[in-house]
Amino acid sequence: MVVKDRQWLVKEKNDPFVVPSFETISFSMPSMKSWEDLLKGEQDGWVYLTDGNPTLAALETLLAKIQGVEKCWVTSTGKSALAACLLGLLKAGDNLILLQEGYKSTRLFAQGILQKLGVEVTLVKVDDLHRLNEIVEKKPTAVMVLEAPTNPMTRVPDLRKACAIAQEHGILTVLDNSLAGFHHHGDIPVDLIAHSLSKYASGVGDVMGGAILGSREMVSKVKNANVWNTDALSAHSAVEIWKGMQTYDLRIERQSSNAMKIAQFLEQHPKVKRVLYPGLESHPDHEIAKKQMKDFGSVLAFDTVDGTTMRKTLDNLEVFRIAFGTGFTQSIANPAWLFYARSFPEEQTGVSAILDSTIRLSVGIEPPEVLIADLEKALG
């Protein structure tokens, strides 16, 4: 990641190294005429935090450039970013397609909130995407949410194939890009990309944030449709995320390298029955991941021999910490069924099954030999 453009601040190129935090909700104008010109769009300026401010604009400019799109709108959380996309694009009577293996909170929002508002929700497994044409012909669809890799079982759908079918049928596509990161999927023809900035962007798990990215037209459409929504990222959080992005490339490189070494170690361990990591040839979507991804990310899942071994392994870890979270510099382990699937009994079947013996890892930047030794001791 290269950051060169700081025109948002000082025209004389006497730039600070860190974006300043504008800790204010409201902005003033010197006259009625200036307010009239500003609100008519004839003059640049700032109004109120929910509409944006210079600090948020700096972060939005940075994220849009890295993702390779025209526009970005930042929100307070990744969940709120996805919710804003869906509320801005759907209406009563529409059908929404979700990946069954996708993020739990997205599914809970769709089935718990959107269905009450009259939106129909259809779940499609990653392995059934070849049936998308058949599905959308029977059930006209307005929006499809994709995710690659999925959280927690790291399935990787063929995004280009899914987008081609969506375009053919006039379906809008939203990609949850949180596990892949900003250096992935800028070339995929989705309509909108959503990120949880709490993950790789901030990097250390200290602030929350979300981002919606895409063309000016699509991002503006979603933002305008959510004008009632008071959701806003704080200036302080924006600065912390902006600072985190300065080390993004270094962290991603180390985390992905660590995850590959750990996946290879686990695949040979006698107390591990299965490892799901897109970088392994044994992964069901390895060939697709090789075509779509520059690296394979920091998240992997593995099954121990049984639930008792899973519990003992987590209890015995010393370097990995048991917690929610992804993309932090600190390595995290968690019980996948308890954290991600206990509300959805069908997740316990099929290739993407989340079992009571499944552990999900989010690999940090610690020395790989330290992490492997921690896992070896815990499994032993």
C-alpha cells in the first residue's frame, strides 16, 4: 500500500504525518449565502458528522484507492455497513440470496429483520452455485450477497461466475470482503464491497468501523437511502484505522505466511481430522482461490478428533487467545460451533460442516515457530 495523496489537508505540501482528528459534530458557515450555496451543492464544505467530516473523508479516500474503486462511505461497524447496503437496495417483496456458509450476523440480520420487512431470504450453498441460474429463474432476485473466503469455514465461491449470472438477471451484488482484505477483489465486477474495518484495517482490535465501497453512483445510492440512519464513524476511530492502514501490507504478508505454515503443520498432525485453508491443495476451493486471490488470508479452520479434544486444545493454548475477532496482530482461536453456528443446525452437515470439534484460527504476526509450538503443546 502506497499513500501519496494528502490534498485533503494542506495545499502548500506542509503535511502532517498523521491525519488530524476533527473532533466535532457540527460545522459553521459565515453567512446565509454561504449556507445556501453549500446546501445547493455550489460550494464545498462540511455540515454535520453523520454526513462526513475531513477526517472521515481522508480515510474514505485512502480506502477507495486501495480497493481500486471510486467512492467509499465509512460507518461505525462492519455489521452496520452490510445492513446499510441491504436496507438501501431492498424493498418488501424482493428476494435476497445469501451464502449458507456466510457470516452468521449477516444471516441473522436478513432472517431476523429483513424478513419482517417483507424481504424473502434464500440460502444457497457454495457447492450449489452452479444452480444459480435455475434458482433465480424460479425466484426473481433483487440482491445477492457474496463472501470470499467465508467466515468461519473459509469456503471460496467463484465470484466471477456468480457475478456473471447476477448481471444476466439484473441482480445487484454485494461482496463481504472482510476476510480477504482490501488488496483482494478490486477486479471483481460486484456492485458494492463491504468491509469490517475492525479486522485487517485497524489491525490490533482497538476500534470498530465499517466501509461500503464501489462506484460513486452505487455508494451514493446506499448513503442517500440511509439518510435517516445516524450511524457514523467517530473521528478518533477514523484516525486509528487510518494509522493502522499504514502497516497493512506488512501485517497481511506476515499473517498469510504464518497461516500457511500452521495449516501445513495441522494437516500432518495425528489429532487433526481435517484442515480448511484455501492455500492447501486439499481445500475444496483451492483452484478457485488461486485464480481469485493474491494470498490466502489469515483465517483457517480445523477439526480435532472429537469435541473433548477440541475443548482441551483451546484450554491448553497459551499464545493463541480464546476470543471473537479476525485480522488482529494477536493470534486468536475459538470454538467454531459455539461462536458461529449454534443457531443453525444445518451447518453441521456437508463439506462446510461446523462440528463440535471444529476450531477456527485467526493467525497474527507472532513468530510462526512460537504459534506452531503452542498448537503442538495444546494438541498433545
